[in-house]
Amino acid sequence: MSTIPPATCPFTGTTAAPLDAKASTPAASTDTDGREAPVADWVRIEDLRRNPFPIYQRLRAEAPVHWVPAVNRYMVTSYAAAHEIEQDEARFSANERESLMKRAMGHSMLRKDNPEHQIDRDSYGATLRPGTIKKHWNAIFEANNTKYLEELKAKGPGADFVWDYAAPYTGENLRLICGFHNATHQDMQRWSQTLIDGTGNYADDPQVWAKAAASSDEVDTAIDEMLVYLAKNPDHSLLSNLASFPIPLEAIRANLKMTIGGGLNEPRDVLSTTVWALLTHPEQLAAVKTDPALYAKAFEESVRWVAPIGMYPRETTRDLVLEGIRLPAGARLGVVVGAANRDPQVFEDPESFNIFRPKKPHLAFGGGVHFCAGTWIARAQVAQIALPQVFGQLPGLRLDPETPSVDEGWVFRGMTRMPVLWNH
Ligand code: HEM
């Protein structure tokens, strides 16, 4: 029996069963229109982690939805099926009944359906909206970008693009967006990782719970302190809005923990993946350097090509048929946007990175009522500010041929090692 640990989506809390878990069989449906979901017992977590895309190709070609024993869920891989789920919260609930995310972080907006979800979403106010980004955040992101690019330069060629630049840059941005003036970007990264580990603690490891609980307590204390301070000294942060919003403290805590878990990795990962993609496609790199307006296209193509959040959960509220596949009420689904974004029914030559492809909506930021609240702030910090500066300030930027870069993951996918060289 395999001892490979369960694979978990840190942000969304979806967890795959360990490989030795007994495969459950899909329950029977009373709906007679559709067919049973095929069982994909050949899918292995370790293969998904290394490179999920050939697996997605095979799944999509066979059926839009499969029962996948290794993941202990139905995996939804076609664009049409993923899109249908996102647009219909009456049939597909975000409020999973069994959720380690709720245990680790509390019950955030991401796990609520409307009308409860909308109250929490409204409590985030104008902080993440385009007007505030333009008037307030862009200047802050620019200053942070200069600071962390200088630190990368000081480290010298051979430094790791992810850990010596992208992670501290996006961590510091998120610290200020949230309003944690009493914490550091290192605190943000530690809180993020330990809370994420808690959402994936299917092995019930007491040490993992202890670390998640310690971070959760630290975040609660930091929130309590900042709410008092920001009520008297308001700024543009999330906590500043929340200090005057009539919402229970438990909801504030859960939403902030979810945002710490989800607002740090994704901008870091899309920044690194986009730079990696451009460095390995020199003709497209030459084009963006000539026309910086193309950095926005490079960003969108990057999140389509490698969705930073590859899968998130939903649960059916009734017996139903999804794209011809019968699903019972209470079925646990994994909406695999990482696969839907490469569906050949929608995207021509979908496996290629091509910033010039015809514009079509990808699903990397989700859709419907849970459409990512941080979309605009991610675009600003990565496409608008970081990418032009990275290529402008690091002449001859290239991957270190001696130490290959590594990309990993499927529920969360990004570069985990990326040593770079440049001329200086
Ligand atoms: C490239 C970067 C990002 C990607 C790809 C991304 C992706 C996503 C996705 C797929 C969802 C929906 C998940 C679901 O429906 O279950 C989501 C929700 C959310 N994201 Fe992002 N995200 C990114 C950056 C950010 C940032 C920087 C923030 C905050 C500063 C943020 C805050 C949120 C929030 C608050 C939600 C919950 C929305 C709701 O439930 O109404 N995200 N994100």
C-alpha cells in the first residue's frame, strides 16, 4: 500500500484521499437522463503533482466528469462543465459539509453560499477594487517592488527568483493589503503555510494541527490589536474597513485567514511562472520587451496555461445531470480549472503558451459569486508593476542552466525552484 500523503488544495481545502484509501463507489442516481461517471482508477496523486496535464488530456477526451478514487471526488475537467458549476450555486454549493478548511481557518466567505456569502464579501469594501488600486496601492507596490528587486540584485546571479524576490514581494504587498502593521512578511508567509497545512491535515497529525492553531491564535491576536488601532487610524486596508463593518468577529477572522492562505501563493506563482514561460519562449519575450502593453496578455495567458489554483471544491445539492453525467445529491466535486483552461473545445492548441492567442475567457479566477476578489490587485502587482521592472532592471535575465527550475503541484501549481542569472 502506498504511503504517499494526501494532496490538498491549501486555499480551497479540497483534499485527496491517500492512495491506500478504500475507493468509494459513486452513489446511484434517480436521474435517468445521463450516464454513470466513468471511474478513473489509473489517476495517481504523485503523477498529478509532477505533471497533471497529460492526465487532464486523457480525462477530458474520455468524459467531462470522472469518479477519481485517489482524489476521493468527482473530477470535473471540461470547460463547459466547470463553467456550468460556477454559474449555478443552487445546484452546486460551496459550503462543503466536511471541510478541514473550516476547522483550520473558520467558516470564510469561500465556503458560504448566498445570501450569507455576500455579506462577508461586501465587508471587504473598496480595498481590492480597481479605483483604490490606482489611487493607493500601485505606488506602494512599486516601492515594494524596487526594494525586493534590489535585494535580489544584492544577492547576485544564481539567486532564486521565487524565494529571493517573488515570495517576499507578494508577501509584503499582502501584509499591507490586509492591514497587519504589527506583523512582517515573514509572519505572513509562516501563517499562510501553516494554515494551509492545517486545511490539508487529513492524516490528523497533531503537530500540523498545533502549528495551524498557533498561527490561528497569532492571527487572532494581530487582528484584535489592529481593529482597535485602525478604528482610530483608518487606512485603505481590509482590516480598516472591517473595523467599522457590522460583521461578527468570527467571520472577520475566518475571511482574513482565508485571504492570508490564498492571496500570497497565487501572485507569487503567476509571477514566477510568467517569467519562466517568457524566458523559455524568446520570441514572445522579445515582443513584450518591445511593447510593454503585452505584459497584460502574458499574465492572462500564464494563468490560463498554468492555473495557480488548479482545483477547488463544490458539492451537489440534489441529484442532477452535469454535461451528460449523473451525479447524486451530496457528491463531492473537484472543479479542475487547470484542466478546463486547456480544453481544446475552447482553446486552439491549448497546451502551448501563446500570448497572441485569440482572447477567450479562462477560468483561473473562478466565476460566478465566488469570482476572485483579488483579481485586479493580482494583475496590478504582477502584470503592471513587477514584470516590466524585472525585465527592465535585470538585463540578460535567463534561467541558470546548471540548476534546473522546478514546477510542481496540481491543486496549487507553480515554480518551487528557479535560480536565475543576469548581466551585471
Ligand atoms: C493570480 C492570483 C490569484 C488567483 C489565480 C486566484 C484565484 C482564485 C479563485 C479560483 C477563487 C475562487 C475559488 C472558489 O470558487 O472556490 C478565488 C477566490 C478569492 N480570492 Fe483569489 N486568486 C488570486 C489572487 C488573490 C489575491 C491577491 C487576493 C487578496 C488579496 C485574493 C482574494 C480572494 C478572495 C477573498 C476570494 C473569495 C471570493 C468569494 O468567495 O467571494 N485572491 N481566487
